[in-house]
Amino acid sequence: MRVLIIGAHGQVGRRLVERLAPSRHEVRAMVRDPDQQPALAAAGATETVVADLERDCSQAVRGADAVVFTAGSGPHTGADKTEVVDRQGALRIIELAEAAGVRRFVMVSAMRTECPEQAPERLRPYLAAKREADDRLRATAMDWTILRPGRLLNERARGRVTLGEGLPYGEIPRDDVAALLAALLDAGVTSRRTLDAVSGETAVREAVRRLGVS
């Protein structure tokens, strides 16, 4: 499967490129800056493509079988950047993926998007943008999964998570988010599901497998 990673030079995106590199998938890494291409090629990307979420990204999406959207302005940027990346950029990629016939779409969102008005004021635009993008993705006919991690940590992978729906807010290392994304990509039991993820007691692939156990 040819997998396009949006935000491949970001903290989660780079980790995902490395995890998918030895897999059977072809990894197409999308970056905004051509200077970022060599590092991603060294990380194992099969192909790199230069495109900007704020402009036309159709050439990046064309020919992809799956899209993983890991881009994000983060909750600490201004509302203007959040609007451009987390709302407009995500919506644009979803529409392009639909038009290009992409079958699989995995979205990295955030916990608590269902109630942005209850979050601290500085987080509300970010969570509202994520919620709108998630809702748009749910309305498509694609085979989608929305992963909503808790607070992201830069520490080493713990390798154990709790994965499910409606989880209490928590935290999770970025390494474990990347491991989850790699596992979710081929997991049919996650089709058309919104999943929260925090650190826990279950190995990543086992946590994904258990989603299909009634």
C-alpha cells in the first residue's frame, strides 16, 4: 500500500516514517521545505514530495492508497495558524483524498474535541478545528480511523497503551502514538471508529487486536 504521511517532518510524522520503513508499505513523505527531504529519505521514506497545506496538495495525494494526517499547528500557536493547518489544511486533504479515490485515511486528532468550550481558552480554537475536520472525515465513504491521543510526551516509548472510546484524559509518548498509527493502518477492526489513546498496560498491537474481541 502506498501511504502518504502528511506532516512527515513533524514529531509524530518522523517517527511514523521510521516505523513504516521496514514494512511492506511504500512511504510517501510530504514536506513543506525541500531541505527536509534528505532527512526523511534517510529515515526510510520511499518517496518524498514537497507540498504545502496552505496551497494545492493534489500532486502529493495523487496515487496514494492511504493517507495518515499527522500535521498540526499545536495548541500553543495562534488561532490564525490553527485555522490554516488544523481546519482548512485538514479539510483540503480530506476532499483531495476523496477525489483521488484514496481508500484508507487515518487522522491524528486530540482528546476532548467533543467539548472545546470546556477547555482552557487558549485550546478552544485548536480543539474546535480538530472537531470540524473529524466530523468532515466521518461523513466520507473512506475507510477512516480517528486516533485521539492524550497529552503528547517526548519521552521514550513505554510500549503499553490503553486504546478505546471515551477514555479519561491522560498522556502518551509520541513514540507510542507512532507505533499505534503503524498498527492501525492495516487493522480492519478500527474501520470507521474514533479511538482515544493514553499510556496503559497493554502492548500496542495487542491493544489494537482486542478492539475486535467482543
